[in-house]
Amino acid sequence: MQSLDFSAYRNIVVLTGAGVSAASGIQPFRGQGGLWKDINPFVVADVSVLETNPLSIWQLFGKLRTQLETAQPNAAHLTLAKLEAQLSASQKFTLITQNIDGLHQRAGSLNVIELHGNVNYTRCSNHTCSLTSYLDKYSHQELLPICQLCNSPLRLDIVLFGEQIPVKQEWLVKQSLRDCDLFIAIGTSGTVWPAANFVRSAHYVGARTIFINLEPMKPQNPYFQEEYLGLAEELLPLLFNYEY
Ligand code: OAD
């Protein structure tokens, strides 16, 4: 397998999904062993559940906090962090992730856009409350946590189905895609919007577009020019020419 020559690109954008964290023991959503295999995310992870059964959202995602106490970034995370560190000052690198586990930052990645939030953070469910999002080690599996400022339920600082991507993240993504010349999507089923559509913008501005995943995208996305199938933690070090 020929490794990629990153020196030829000025604005590299990488999009990652749950497959990148699979080797760290974090369960993906789709594909083999996916969280959504036996449950419907549009029912259990919809924003409306914050009204009807907010504790169930903590029970669904909050346990990830416990897993993350021992989970470690794997070779895929580390390779992406190393790539960013080794680029020249004139090259821009943006890592857009749909993952909520914070493992990219723990691996050393700096310019990370968390599209779906971060499960390690808690915020108030009341939009008018002044409580700022904070790092919270508790997984709140038994008792619904309540905001001390306004008495509303606290919630995970993640994006649920039916919710908008935070405007800052959306803006940063658009900015990075506008003049991107290399776009690589890794470990994502490509089924969730808006991320599923980013490759289209990248292709529109003339970027080289690459898809790296365990299995082919279904249905195939015509905006990807190249596809590498395999485990991200194995393929990335080979393609990026790094050894661990
Ligand atoms: P998915 O779980 O939908 O897709 C993960 C993809 O990674 C699948 O195609 C797997 O085959 C592949 N995969 C699994 N292990 C892999 C490995 N070791 N190396 C490479 N690929 C591997 O995850 P996302 O596309 O990230 O949203 O899902 C998008 C969003 O759907 C998530 O952010 C989440 C979910 O519902 C919210 O919670 C809002």
C-alpha cells in the first residue's frame, strides 16, 4: 500500500466517526456490535426524551464516562495527532469528529471540532440558564441531576437526534471545507447529517476525497474518489507512513 504524501496539500480536513474509537473499546452505533442494532435512536436518543424521560438519556450515554476512565486513544487517534503535529506552518489541518468521547484531544490533536458535543461535559437543559458547561466525572445512572441555579434537569453536553449542531461548530466546519484540498473520512457509516454531506462540499471545491472504513458505505457515496477498507487503527499508520 502506497502512503499518502501530505506535503502536497494546504488545507487538510479529516472527518472521523465511531469506527476510529472502536479499538479503544468504545461501542460504535452501526455495523457489527453497534449500539443502534437493537434499539431505535430516533426513539431513545431524540431530543423529546429530555422532556419525557431525561434519566434514560443519562443511562444510555452517561456510562460512557465510566468507560472513558480506562479507555485509551488507539493508533488511529495517535496517527492523526502526529500528522497534525508534523505539518508545516503554512498547512492547515482540521479534525471534525462526530465522536463524543474526547479521545482525539487526549491523543494530542489540537484543532478538533466536536460536531456532536462531548459526553464528559454536563450542562443545564434550560437554554436561558447561565450555568456554563462543565467537566463532570459522574455518570448519573440512578438519580437525575438537577441544576443548582435554576432547578431544571442537567443533561449531557451532546447533540441528540432532532437537535441542531451548535452554531459555532457549524460555522467552523463550513470555513474549513470552503478551501479544503484533501478530505478524508474515517470510521463513519456516512448516514448521519450534516456530516454525511461534508464530502460533497469538499468535492465541489476540488478536494481529493478519501474514505477509510471497515466496510463500504451503503449506499455508496459518489463524491468519494478513493476508498480504503480495513481497520482504521491498522490502515492509518500504514497510509500515513507511521509506525507504533
Ligand atoms: P457509525 O457507528 O454509524 O459508523 C461507524 C462505522 O465505522 C461503521 O461503518 C463501521 O463498520 C466502521 N468501523 C467499525 N470499527 C472500525 C474500525 N476499527 N476501523 C474502521 N472502521 C470501523 O458511527 P458514526 O458514523 O460516527 O450521533 O455515527 C454518526 C452518528 O450517529 C454518531 O455521532 C451518533 C450516532 O447516532 C449522535 O449521537 C447524535
